[in-house]
Amino acid sequence: MKKIILHTFLLIASLCFSLAQAQNKISVTNLQCEMLNNPEGIDVLQPRLSWQIKADVNDVKQTAYQILVASTLENLNSNKADLWDSGKVTSNESVNVIYNGKKLKDRDNAFWKVIVFTNKGEIKSATTAHFSIGILTYADWKSTRWIGYEKLSKDDSISQYSKLSARYLRKEIDVKKQVKNAKVYIMGMGLYELYINGNKIGDQVLAPVPTDYTKNVKYNVFDVTSQLKEGKNMLGTILGNGRFFAMRQDYKPYKIKSFGLPKMALQLFVEYTDGTKDVIRTDDTWKLTTNGPILSNNEYDGEEYDARKEMEGWNTINFDDSSWVNARYVQEPGGFYEAQMTPNMKIKGEVKPISIKATAKGTYILDMGQNMVGWLQLKVKGKSGDQVTMKFAESLQADGSLYIANLRDAKTTDVYTLKGEGEEIWEPRFIFHGFRFVEISGFPTKPTVDNFVGKVVYDDMKTTGTFESSNATMNQIFKNAQWGISGNYKGMPIDCPQRNERQPWLGDRTTGAYGESFLFDNQTLYAKWLDDIKYSQTQDGGLPDVAPAFWRYYGDNVTWPGTYITVGDMLYQQFGDAEVIIKQYPTMKKWMLYMEENYLENDLMDKDKYGDWCVPPESLELIRSKDPARMTDGQLLSSAFYYQLLNIMKKFAVISNANADIAHYDDLATRIKKAFNAKFLNTDKNYYANNTVTANVLPLAFGMVPENLKDKVFQSMVHEVEVTKQGHISTGVIGTQFLMRTLTNFGRGDLAYKLASNKTYPSWGFMVENGATTIWELWNGNTADPSMNSQNHVMLLGDLMIWYYENMAGIKSNPETPGFKQIIMKPDFNAGLTFVNASYESIHGLIKSNWKKDKKGLEWKISIPANTSALVYLPTADSKQITVNKTKLEKASITFKAEGDQQVLSLQSGDYSISLK
Ligand code: RAM
């Protein structure tokens, strides 16, 4: 009976849907599970489901949804929701709806769709989506053995410049019957490539994402149903080093973590059409060789490849492996096994070189025209044994040769030895470089730019933001930021891609991650990073400055580890991700208490390590300033930060249902604020400490300044920026994170604009003027000592990108309704720009803000995604001046109110053309 009712309901409903779809052009798309498209092998049993509503008509609101989840596509297509039929749920939530159906288990498959009920009709999702559960039970892994080869070959070395040849593994398997469904679960440490019958599985590169392998090991899952055939099949893998067999083995072993030699574990799970099943697991019948063409692969030093050693057909059944050995059983890496819940890296683009020039030495200098991260593909013809060497660097010296001093001891060199069989095309597999220039030597003929293609490599995430304005410098800074941010995503956010460092430093991303989230869909990457940080916590609660702690820096300061909390806040604000907060809250709380118990003295936190890192120094070759007038007191930094973190923790306590903690955070915050003002606020002169911009901007941004002195302290800061520094930056990594928004929020958007558009030292524009195509590590990056001077570092962006979007474009998520459920559109039209065209693909859909201003007035076109709304601010006290979609505001059916000398319009979803005359 129930079934009949459901079917009749679905029939009537589907008639209504087509009607609604035809009339209103509303569609439901972008179905995601755990913010991933059709993920294989997820790590949770109650995943979150999200969808987007797209509409060509205005004012579309979801009133209810019905989610149908089935164990097969056939079931779903015939509306047999055997896993979960949510029923019609009255709700406007279209993101992060928690699965609440039949209990799922290891390897279960699920197919789903959603019916959305709106004020404009009912719509079913245009497509169906899929997810599968990983292997969550350790017992299901138990009989899968780790295999590898824990010996060095004759050319390998464990040294400062470790060399290790790649491991090649193969295993012939017998597929007995017709395959209905096959999935492979692979842990290949440090990096793997997987082949079936000679074909590479997936288009990921440098997989899996790096972790501290003693804490957690990520497995990747692939549906390989179509790759297997009945009869004999060949599985093949290549194992590279990645972060597992670390690059600098005998160099500071107490500091640099290494995990051993590469190893792997794999399960191939096969279900036949007759319902029977088979599992193929790694064991010592797998064959292995270290004598393949990849002689060395070392992230800092490069890859060496000898094409003469290629083993034609090694990953197919027709190959003689009699010279190979049996793989050995080796120890597990130690960490928990977890399905990787963030996409791997991919080749995300290609760059054609812009020039190639011969040098007096007989080598060639190739210019990519862009400081990029990835590698170079080489096309070459020559004799067997010819050797092409490619050395990578970010810039050139005055004499036209590579500038390599800032790479420190990274050799950044790829070597390709030709087999001499016609045109040979090669690119490395297990390394990457940060480079714009390449020195080519040993090329057998005269190379041209057509012999090379740059491959741009970063995590496979969507570009979500565009930005263009009337200021060319600001536009170029935006492009540089895009290149820099994406290039430094390597399964974790790293500080730089070129020198012998490349570490996931926490402090570089405190608010940077938030700005980045407008440009790239970095949600799953940062959620993974918070797990890395969680796993790096010491027993008593301490957190490191680098996580995963490949470099072991446990210095117990506040500003760097505090990023754990601010990035959580970003995920909540930008993506509405409350689950991540609930998951991380206990670890966050433990760290906050640990710091309080160990380092709070007289209600102040005296634990700082890096100061306001990298302020513009007193002389141009310095890396770090020694001038007390430029530096900000460490106790001030750590106390202000800790105060700010307490406020965020208050919010998290509510989200995590830990309300009992709030009183403590509150009490502590009140005490710190009091002690802070007593110690640092100079009430005669109305500034903090030594009156650096950073000393004033933190208490202003964090709401620590007594109400009656707010304006005065702000004026002290303005005087420093505007008069003393003549409209230039004087802040480092800490102060710059709050600078632009604070200037604007307190009414001096024009001064923020001056900083953003400046071309003279120190400024972002100065980098652009000096040929930068990414963001430098140092304001004086063109003159400073090379020992710490990367040309592709994103930490100095501070809050600049947030300011571009929230304050210039006017695209901000209302903190009350995280994830852009309600958008605050409040551009500062008077800062100095005359137009902005910006867009942001939020989790609810595409937001656009295009405004232009001239003597006649303001024209503003905006798009608000379906099922969201916006508060739109117009700079006039007189509502009669406003027209919306050619109708006078007062005659349009739009709610609005005056707020000071602005009008605030409450707009529902859709496209609007607003003019102010
Ligand atoms: C350097 C890097 C990094 C920074 C640390 C403190 O190693 O520049 O970005 O966070 O110092």
C-alpha cells in the first residue's frame, strides 16, 4: 500500500516537476557528498549531502526536500529508496544534510537524488549522484600485508641528498568470472602510481596526500570495474618517496621526520555478476624490482630517469619478470588507515614557455613567463645515452644565469637519459619544482620552446573566484595571489615550493586560508589539514608550528598553532561546516587549556616565538628587522591572539554543545583584556606599546580597545600608516592579517586602497613592479639575503584577498548564517576604485557583484543564488535615488530600511540591476 502511494505521489510530483522546470527554468544540480562529487570510499557512515538550486527566475526558496538513497542505480531509477527515503522534510537547508538512513557498512554503495520543493514548484535533481563507503573497520584490512623492499640498491644513498630508485611492483591475477563491480583500495607510501593491464588508474598525480604516516595513512579508492577482464589481468604499481622516505635523511635527524622505505598495501575487491566475491590482497607473491628507469626521485633535488632502463610492458601480462624478486613483508607505517576525503593533486593546466636563449656556456635558459609549480614535460630526439639536464629556478641573476642561492641546498634538477628511439616525451612522476626559469644542458639538438610544456600541479579543486577592478596593480596582485595560493597547495598548504623547505607552517595561513577560500574551493583540503594538526598534538596538549610535523617544531607559541582554531572558523564561516568544529573542538580546547595552564601569567600570555614575522626591515638586505621601533612586543602579540582565540572558542563551544565551557572562556577573556589594556595601552598618547601599526591593529580588530578610546587609537594607527610611513606597509605576517579590513571597517577604506594599489616599497604592488608573478616571502624580496627569501610565499597576503571580496566586491557571508545563506553586499564604493567585476562560487551557488561608478551615479549588477538572500547596502540617505530592475525602489516590492546614510535592501535570490542616481 505504502509503495503504491509513493509511486502515485512520485508520478504526480514528476508531472509537476516538468511543469515547474519548463516554466521557471529551475534546476537542482551539483549533488555532493561530504563536499565531494561522487566520492569513492568515504570515511564516515553518516555523510552530509548537499545540492544547489539554479534558477532563471528571482525569489526561489526551498521549502522542503526529499532525499532518496538506494543501494543500486536501478533501484534509484525506479524510485526504490532501499537505503533511505527521508520523506518530505520541511526545511530550507540545501547543504550538509546528514544521512539518516539504514546503517551503512564497509564498501557499501549508495546512489542518491533529491526532490526539492520550492515556492515556485517542485524540482527533482537533474542527475543522480553516488558515493561508497571505505574500509572503516581495521579488521577488514588485517589480512592485507604491507610489502616493499627495505634495502638500498648500489646507486642509492642515505645522505644529505638522499637518492632512492623507484620501486616497481607487479602481480598477475585471475579474474574467474564476469565482473559486476570491482574496487581497489590502495595505500602506496610515499607516492604511488597504479596500473591495470598497462593503463594508469585515475588521473591523479603525487598521490596520496602527505600525512604523518605514524599517525594516519590515507588510502585511495577507485572503481575499476571496466578495467578488469575475465581471465588474466596484471596489477602494477610504482612507488616513489614523497614525504615517506624523506629528502634529507642524515641531515638533522632529530628534527626531520622520516618513515622508512616506500611500501604499499592494496585490496582489490571484486564482485561477480553471479553474486560471488573475491578479494585480492598484497602479499609476498608480488614481484618487485628497483632496477627500473626512475633512478632517483627526491622532492628537493629532482628526478633522474634513464629511458634505456625502461621495461616495456612491465605492467601487462606479457612480460618476463624472472629478474625481479619477490616483495618482502614489511612493517605497517603505524598510523590509522583513513579514506582520503580530499581530492588528490592533478595537472591543472599547462604553460607554454615564452622564450629560450642560448648562453655562452652552451646551455639554454628557458623562460616560462610565470613563476609556477609543477614540472616540465620534455620532447627530445637524440642518441641512446644522450643526457638532458634541467635545472629549475625562480629568477635570473643580472648576468642572465639562474639565481639559485635562495633554493638553499635543494638541487632542483631533473635528468633524462635518452634511449635513442625517435621522439621521446618524458615528464617526472614523483617530484615538483617551483620555477619560472630552467637551464637546459646536454640537449642533443638546438631546442626551441616547442620542446617543452610546463605542467601546473596542485590539488584538484575548483577555482571559485574571479576579480577584476579599475586598478591594474590590484588586478595583477590578484593574479599573482592565484598562482601563489594554488601552487602552494600540495595535499596540505606549504610555505613555498622551491627551496629545501616546503613545509606546512601554520602561521602562514591564520587568516590567509580565509582569503584563499574566495579564490579556490579549499574546504576539504583545510579539513584534512585540521586532522593533520589534531594528530600532531602532544600528549599534554601542545601543538607544533608545522603540521604534519615533518619538521618537529614544538615551541609552544600562540600565533602559529592558533591557526588550528582560525582555520576551523574559516571552514564554518565560509562553508557552513559545523561538523569540522564538533570534531576538532576537544583537541582545540585541550591546547587552549595547555597554554593557559603553562603560560598565562598575571592574565597575560607570554609565549611568542616569531614576533610580527617579516616586517619591512631597516636595511634592504636584511631578512628580519632588529630595530625595536619596527618590532611589536611578543607578549602583546600572544595575549591579543589568545584573547581572540577565546572568543572564537566561545562560538565553537555553542556549536559543539559544550555550553558549560563558555563561562570559562568569557571570564578569561575579560581578565586578559583588562590586563592587556593596563599593560600596553598608553592612555596619554592613545596607542598601544611602541605604537607600531601591528600593536594597534590587533586590539582594534579584536575589540579590546575601551569604547571611549577606539577612535583615538585608530587615529594613532592611521597616523602611522598615512603620515609616518606615507601610505606604506609596516606590518609583518601578524599585523597584515587584520590591516585592510580594520582600516576599512573604521572608515578609512581609502587608506586601505592606497596600500593595495601602491607600487613603491614596501607594498604588494612593489613586487609586481619588480616583475613578480607570485607573492614574495619578504617585502624586500628583490634585495634581501637569499638564505630565507622565496619568491612564491603567500603569507604576506594577510587579509588582502578577504578585503578584495568582502570590502571591495561586497561579497561576504553573514556570520549569523554561515556558508553564504545570507550574503552581506556592502562594498566600499568610496575607497578609490571606479569599478569591480567579481564573482564567487559559494556552496549555495554563484554570487556576482559587478559595480561601476561615475559622475552620473552608480550601476550595480548582482546575482544572488537560489535559496539564499542578501542584505544589499547602497550609499545614499535618500531611497528615492534608487532604481531596481528599472523600477523605483519605493515602488518595487522590496523591503528596505535606512541605516545611517545608507539604504539596506533585503533581496531574495536572483539577478538585479540596481542604479543610484
Ligand atoms: C620560515 C618560512 C615560513 C614561516 C617560518 C616561521 O621557515 O618562511 O613561512 O612560517 O619561517
